[in-house]
Amino acid sequence: MGLFDSFKTNEKQLTEFAQLLGKFDAPSFIGLAKVLCVHVFDNEHLDENGKPTPRPAEEIIEDCIIAFDQSNHKRRREIIKIMRRVVKNK
């Protein structure tokens, strides 16, 4: 059983998504998380000022991969195209 067996997206597309995601800077990463409807802040845990605390990056990345995998084929293709442009224009 391989690493990608539990995903519906093919291995090549998931690998490209992960590689492109690794090249993102913080603002691009947060933007992608928002596009994928992944929460960046933990609203249940507040800091001393009463503001939500950021979630660990590992959790956000994992949720982004899951959200990408659960997207339909057309949306995944569009996300990959946009990610390529973001990385190319850095």
C-alpha cells in the first residue's frame, strides 16, 4: 500500500501540488489556504489579548492537501496552474 493510496487525486498531481506548496512564501501560503477554505487560525484557543492563535503549519499543510484532494478535477487543475504562476513570478 503506497502513500497516495488513500487519495482520489493521482500521485503525479499530488506530488506537484506538494512541491509547489513548498516553494510558497507566507502570504501566498495563507492565500492558498483561504482559497481551499482551510482555517489558518484556531478560534478555540485565544492568546492573552483575546485574539485567535495561528494553527501549526503542519496542520495547515495537511488540511490543504486534503482540501485539494477533495476538490473536483477542474478546480485542482486551476489551482495547479495558479500555483505554477505564483512560483514562476517569485
